[in-house]
Amino acid sequence: MGAVHTLFEKKASEAPDRTALVSGAVLFTYRDLDARANGLARSLLRRGVGPETLVPLRLDRSPDLLVALLAVCKAGGAAVLLDPGWPEDRVAAILDGAPVVIDGPLDAEPSSESPGVPVHEDQLAYAVHTSGSTGRPKLVGVTHRAIAHRVATHAEAYRVTPADRSSWLAPPASSVSVVELWPYLCSGASVHVADAATAGSPPELRDWMVASGITRSYVNMPLAELLYGLPWPGETALRLMTVGSDAVRVWPSPGLPFEVAVEYGSAEANGVTSCLVPLEDRCTSATADETARRARPPIGRAWPGVGVPVLTSGLEPVAAGEVGELFVSGPELARGYLGEPARTAERFLPDPSGGGGRVYRTGDLVRERPDGRLEHHGRVDQQVKIRGHRVEPAEVETVLLEHPSVRECVVTGAPGPGGDLRLCAYVVHAGSAGSADDATDNSTVNDPANGATDDAVNGIPDSTTDSTTGSATDGVLGGTSDSATDSATNGVLGGATDGAARGAWAGELRAFVAARLPAPMVPAAWTAMERLPLNSSNKVDRRALPAPSWGAPPKTGHPGNGLPGNGLPGNDVPGSDAAGADAQRTDVRRADAQRTDVRGTDVRGTDAPEAAPQKDGEREEGADPVTAGVLELWEQELGARGALGDHFIRSGGDSLSATRLVDRIGTRYGVRIRLRDFLRAPTPETLIRNIKAEGKAR
């Protein structure tokens, strides 16, 4: 099939003046992008980039990122996709060890001549990080062959034409860009870049899609469910919205002017199943009868050339209609986890059916329906999806245990007040009188992390979980636990029993984690424990954990814990600055480009000002109707009473729940508050002031 950049070069030679990329008011033709990529590739070659040299790209979603992706491939290297918003601690080791890093504006002179470096389709094209169960992220290496197969099957199944306009919405470090970019750029179509604020706000994103004439769009599940719940104009050019990154929970709204398809895949196996294979089989209200809509939306059938055996823990096929673990085979499999042969061998196995191929062990539980489509039934391990991002709780636990005040901890997923899955941390203070006897093995527990085991599972260990339902939401103690559970739910922090102390400690820990991990890996709920509950096997009993503590922690200091007593930090401070640590590193820059700043919607609240100190009586008692109404909606979204000066993000909210809150306020009061404006000062006081200023309160 060829290397991905050669497929792009073919289209650039056939229609050089066709629009390839649109970013704001700036248009780039195929000739423009190809020439800029040629020039940068030559610069990379002069700096020592060769076959499979890993080149970190720390760029926002932008024309520069696309040019850099093409250039690295043209030079024979492999792009390592990084998010500029990640904490320095997470990327420092990657940047320090790289001979070349592209992290700023590009300055290479465009060239009409390709470098002509021979690149085999089995060479690496890019690498992405995923959360790791051992406490550190994994680097997944993907070949040109995998991308080329994805391009071919996607373009054929979706009937992509040069007239199509695709949206580019995924974060820069996401493997989803394979779906958003290459099937369209290798077909002569155009790709349109949404800025970060637009991409995070459903109403603004809908309006942008309509105004831009977008015909095809890939949207991650949490955002998609909000998008297809909005009213849409009948004249929109959008014909297909593809939903991915997580199992879809609800069917699309009836009457949408476009079709909705569901896809399933991962960094290790990008294109696995789709509800668009065959083309007529879509997961949309237009084709589903009422009986079908009462069942959970499926994840579809296998793409052409992809195998999806459903197996038991002994690698035997499950009986018809039974739940088992999904394995994947075919040309879209990644090479593996770079530099980690043992990890690779654990997940990429010899095909048990023979033939000499490989299968990828996904960890996802599925059931094949009589019509051949697959349903998702959770996980065999503790992994969860937070706003479409894979999170291994063990990685978060590892970071928390680095804090000197934490003796033990467990991190799990549970549905928040809005129904979406959120991370919850249960922590035991180092000064607590009690602790679990097996604290060093918290990450290897065998109990469900995310809800009850599906009783239809056949041949899968009892530790299977459903990641779409969350965990420990009822606070009921498990019946199989020993006496250690009796005191596990009192929420008492060793040496400090008042809520203010626990709240300040939670703020301290939250800032500590936020400085080291990406935003989706920062717990939204914190519960202080005197000890963690144990089961009869002396392991942490996750089913016996109390219900998560939602809402804002008190803003007073923590007495006697050895930590600063100033309450919650003013901002989630990033980690130490690793810039300039390696003098040998080469930064490739271009002076005339302006990068798009994605941090304006950072769910960690990095750019938001500190809320005003809470005054006595600043709650809903005796409040005017607007104040009472806003605080009511705030409480419904966060699950806890709010005060006028409370900070939404630090109270356990995120960009998704903020979107819902803003939308509900707009509906109730007839005002339009932009998500980006709310996140600059995310307090009830700001919302109330804006509503009253417009004079539209009902």
C-alpha cells in the first residue's frame, strides 16, 4: 500500500492547487503543505534523523503539526505525538533523550523537491503514549502499513470524495488523528481545524461545522452525545458523524439531518469495528427500530481484513451469545510497546487459531449478537475511560504514593452526578492509625473496580468489570469483606477529623497529581480514609469502598499534617520546568507561525483566576431567584451544594460537566454563555452576574 506520505504526495501531484487544510481564515493547498514538509524533512535529515528516529512533536493541533507529521515521515523517522498541555514531568524524559524536538514555530525553507528517502511500509510512522498499569505510560509504535490499510478501508466504506470536508478535533497526542487526517488527505479532500475553545463547546462546535460546510466529522463519545442532542438546522452539509473513543451509552436523537456511526479501536489496533460496515448498517435513529433502540448501542462489525475473535481466558472461542474478551488480528495492529518487549509479549500474542499471525489482547469484554454486531460489556482489568482517554488507575496511584503524606491509596472510576465516569481517589494519610496490611499490592487487586461483574461472562475471571457503569456509587459495604471494612467508611483523616482538614489535604494532593499527569488522570473526588477495606484474600476490597465524595472541599488549612496550611492552591501548578535541560537538543522552529493556545480550556483550571474567598452566608438561603437557580443547577451537576465563590474545576468539575452546566443555564435563563468565558472564572458568582447583566432572567 505504501507509506502514508507517499499517498499524500500522489494527491499533491494530481491536484496541487486543491485546498488541503483550512485553519481559521488561512487556506493551504496540497502544494503548500507538500513544499513545507519537503523543506522541513531536509532540515531533519541534516540534523541526523534517519530510519525510525523518534522525533517528539510538542505542537498544538495546527498546520504546523500536520507539516511536521509529513516531514518526519518523509525523512524516514517516526513522530512521537505529545500534548503541549501535559505537565513537564510527564514529557521531560522524552524530550531530554531526543536528538531533535519540534516544539515551536517552523522555519525550514519550502522545497518543491521531495527528499526521496525510501521508506518501507513496515517502518514506524508515529508513536503515541497510553496510560500504563505499571505506573508509567506505554509508547505504542504504529507502522505505515497499519495507517495505509486504515486509509483504504475508511475511504472505501465512507465513500470519501475530493469534495468532502473533514473536521480535525482530536487532541494533538491522540491516535484519532489517523482517522481525521489521512483518509481525507490521501483522497484529495480537505481537512478543517477547529480551535480548542470551539472544539470543546457543543453549541459552538455545531455552529462551526454548519458554517464551515463540514461533511464528515469524528467526535469522541462524551462530546458526541451532547452534540447530537442539540437542535440542528436541516440544511447542514454534515452527512456523517462518527463517534468513537468509548462505548456509546445512548442512541442518537431522532430526526437528525445526518447519520451517526459508532467506531471502536485503540492505539494498538486503530480500526477494529464500525457500525458502518457494511455501509447500510449505521448506529442511528434513522435505521434502528424501537426494539433495537431498547438495547445498548453496539460497537459494530469488524472492518474488512480485521479479525475480532471473542475468546475465554484460556484463549478458546466463547459459546454463541456469551461474553468474552475481544482479541484483534490484521494489518492495523501496532508493532507493540517500544522498548518494552515483555509488555509487548503480554498483549500481542501468537494467533491461537494458527497461521503465524498475531492477535492483540484488548482487555475489553464483548458479546457477539445474532446479527454479527458486537456489544461492549466492560473490562477484564481496572482500566477506565475518562472523557475518551484511557486511564490506568495504577498509574495515578503510583504518583499519589510519591507524596510524603500518603501511606496508601486506591483510585477507581465511578459515575459522577452527570452520569459520566470520573476518577475517585481514596487515600490514607501517613499519620493514620490504621492501614491495609497489603498496601504494596494495591494495583493488583482482583475485585471489580468499575461495577458489578456481568453474569453472562463465560470463561473469564470473576474480576471482570463494566467500565461504562463506574464503581462504589452506593456506598454499601461488600458482604465478603473482613472486619477491616467496618472502619473504612468513616472518612477520618489520621490526626485530623474535621472536614476542613480533609478538604485542604485533598487540594494539596490534587495539585500534586495535576503537576505530574494529564488532566483526565486527575481524580475529581477525594475521600480520606483511616484504612482501606480488605477482603478475605487480604486484598483491597474495592466493592467495600464508600460512595465518592463529590463537590468542593473546604478552603481552610490542614492543621498538623506537615503540609502548607493555606487551603487549596490558587492554581494547579505545573511540574518543574525541564526546558533547556539538554543542550544538545535541536529545536526546529519557524518564525512566521502563530501557535494555537489550547490551555484556555484546560480542565485543570490552570488559566482561571482564583475565586474570591467564601463569605459567611454566601449560599442559597435567602438568595434571589437567579442566585438560587444557579446554585441549584450547580449542585445538580457536581452533586454538592455550592457557594458563590466556589471554583467549578476544583470542586470536581471538568470541561464536559462545565459544558452541561453552561447549556442548562442558557436554556433556563435565555442567555448564551460561552464555555471559554465561563472557564476563565468558573464560579456561581460569575454566572449570576452575567445572567443579570443581560437582564434576561426568568
